[in-house]
Amino acid sequence: MFDVVTETWNPISGCTHDCVYCWARRLAQTRLRNTARYRGGFTPRLNVKEFNKRFRGGLVFVCDMGDIMGSAVRDEWILRVLEHIGRFPQARFLLLTKNPERYVDFIDVMPSNVVLGATIETDDDELYIKHSISKAPPPSARIRAMRKLDWSAKFISVEPILDFTPRFPVEIAFIKPSIVYVGYDNYMCRLPEPPLYKTIDLISSLEGRGIVVLTKTIRRAWFEEHRGR
């Protein structure tokens, strides 16, 4: 969980992106596999009982066990979630997706207390495809969508960070995010990570552009550890 988040809420769970590093799918298919919510696997579903939830304040991470804007999620489910969010203006709600282009479909009904976020692990489409990271839209498409998005509170998660091109800090800056989170993989997936010095340079470059950068797991890349560097 991002340390700025005070609680999570999962009115929609499940995802079809099949990211190789997905802890949520792994959890749903193992420890939670016999629960009613995940007995059918990690297929997107609406969890009706979650709409009994009330919020007093803080920052609520919506759907940490799924992707609320995933292509398999029905419009009416999203609308129901946004309607519920609108009832609690005293709280803020963080949405996070790998399909940010879909935000535009709901921008006219988006409550003002929502932070619109996207996971963008890299700006290198070729690397993303070569390593079969995910079935989600490629990173370049997410970057374009977030740049075009007319919203005051944007959030970018560069986690788990993957190796990137020299233009990555510029691409992120053009999005004009309120906060950027940067962190390495926590689950030993042996992803195509950047070396630590490159990540430190990215963070410094973003901060030099006036962007608030928060970090989670910052460490040497797995191959640096493996080689004893």
C-alpha cells in the first residue's frame, strides 16, 4: 500500500491484464481461492456488499485488488462506484489503472474528490513487449492518455519500476502529476529492472522539475545483487 493511503476499498475486484508481477492475482488464486469473491478466479466482478461502506475522511485506495478501468469492467459498475464516492466529499479517493484512456468516458461524472492515477512502469514499449510484462495497453499509450487528461489531481505509480529510456522523466513531467511513487518489485519476479543509480537519477530529475516524489522499495536491481555489486 502507498503510505499516503489510509484505507482500501474493493467494490470491484479482478483484472484481465495478467501482469507477470501481480500480487493481487497471486493472492486471489492461492490464499483467497476458496472465498466467495475469488472462487471463480480473478475475473472482474462487482462486490455489492462493499457499497454499505461509509467513509469519514483520509485517502481511500479504490480497487487495490483489481483495475477499475479495465476493459472487462462494465460501465454501470464504474458509474455505481463513482456515485458512491460522491456521497463522501470529506474523503479523497485514489483510482489507479493501466487503462487510463478510459477515464475520459467518465470525466463528466467524476467526483471532484477523486485522484486519477495510472501505473506507468517504464516508457519503453519494446522492453515491455519483449518481456511479456502485461496484456494492458502499452506504457506509451498510458503516458499519452494521462497527458491529455484534464484533471487537477493526477497520480503516477512507477512501481514496479522497469528499465526506461532517457526521456522517461520528461514524459512523466508532461503529465503534471501531483505525486509520483517510485519503487522496485517486492516479489522477486526478476523483472527487467534499471540499475539503482539510474533510478536515483530518475528521482532526482523529477524532483528537479518540481515534482513530489515518494518512494517505496528502493534497492539495487536483482541482477546487481546477484553479481555482488
